Amino acid sequence: MLGELSYLRHVILHALRRLLLALWPQPRQWENTVVGKHQYWGEVRGKYFDGFGVLTRDDGFMYIGQFSVGYYHGQGTMVDEQGNEYQGDFRYNAYHGRGKLTATDGTRYEGEFRFDSMKGWGTIEDPKGDSFQGGIRNYFPFGLGIYKNRKGELYVGQMKYWRMHGFGKYRFLPAEDDDSSSSSETPQQKESPVEWGHYVGTFSRGEFHGRGIFYWPNRIRMVGRFFRGVPHGRTMLFVPDGRKVRLRIFHGSPTGKCKVIDTRGDVQKRDAVLVFKELFGD
């Protein structure tokens, strides 16, 4: 990959070559020639590939596109010796600008490149079928975007290295026919007494972590703190019939007494485990 200093060196060298051609003009002509291990067919000016051309190598490498004084520069298509294919913008031999990369392991990316690296805004899909549209840095989701896994579950928010990290909203869908487990699946999904719901709040390393709101399909809202994927600490439940339940949850399990507040504001103390079972089942 080209670092910024190396990239600057190529920018200067390219400018010097263009200056030499401007001072001592050379006619552009078509040639079919062999240069080292490369076979080239295309436009040439002086000793440089310049214009449209095709460059191939015996190991399977191929480039079809625009050249500028010996550099891949402009629009082109490259297939490297491993079989990875890139279509898009080149600058000074590097992927730079907008392009589409299809890797041999099944990873696909379309978006912005900088110095041979995925960097900027784009859409990436991994071999498992998980996809992300948003900020990309060094081949990984990084920043705000939209993540969708192969089961159809959707997340909108901040990501870091294929993990939900920061503030966001995650929507769960029924997955009883899917025996495989997603890399982003949390203990909340596996142990929840309901099939789906959605969560709005903070995440850390792919799990609910911090303050958030969990919306259950039975229209109960759970507001409180979460720790490593499960509710933990003081929690408030808002029931559709207007009641409110104030309780403590320790690592996903209700504990002690809770306060049930009805629509008139009357407070009743009850066992938290029993109330939890009434609302969500066994």
C-alpha cells in the first residue's frame, strides 16, 4: 500500500515526467511490447506507457485502462495475481477515488479509496452476507452507518470494526429457522423470552452497554442501564395499560421488591421476579 509520503514522491515524479514530455514532446503511438515480465499493448509516448493500454503478466495479473507517463492513472480495471478485481479510479498506481473491489474471499466493497485503502464513505459486504453502508476505514466499518446482517436484522448507528460501538438503534427479527449465530448477536437475543424487538441506546463492542431503551413486541418499554448485553441496575418498565414498574435488575435477573405504580399514581410493593414473569412469561 502507498503511504502518504510515498504517494507524494510519486506525485513529484509524475510531474517531472510530464514536464520532460512538455519540454521535449514525443509523438503518441501504438505498440505491442514486452517489458520484463509484462506484456503491453497500447499507447506509448517516448519510453512511457501513456494513454489507453493493456498490461498483463504470466501470473494472472492484468490491468486495462488509462496510463500517464508509466503510471496507472485514471479509469481502469485491475486483476491482481491473487484474483482480486478492482474497477474504478487510479492515481499514481494506487486505488484512489471511487471504485469497486471484489476480493477472492467473497468480500465486496464499493465506495471511496485513498492510498490503496478503503477509506471514506462506501458499502461493504463480507463473505457471510453481512453488509454495512457508511464510514469505512482500513477495510472496516468505522463511524456512522447502516448495518444489516444475513438474517435481516438492522442496525443504524455508530460502528467500529464490524461491531456496534457508540449510539444506535438495533432491530431484531425472528430467527427460529436460522441455526447459525451472527458475530453481532448478543446474549440478550439468545435468552430473551420474546422473538424480536428493538433497542435504542449505547453499545460497546457489539453489546448493549450503558443507558438505553428496549422495546418489547408486547409494547412494554424497558428503560435503564445495560451491562455487556443484559439489563443491569435501576430499571423502569412502562406497561401498555398505563402501569409503571420500578425495579432493580442484577445481570439480567430481577431482584428484591419492585414498585408497581398504577394509572392513578398508587404504589404497590411486590416481588420483582413474580411481576417480571407476569409481564414476560417464564
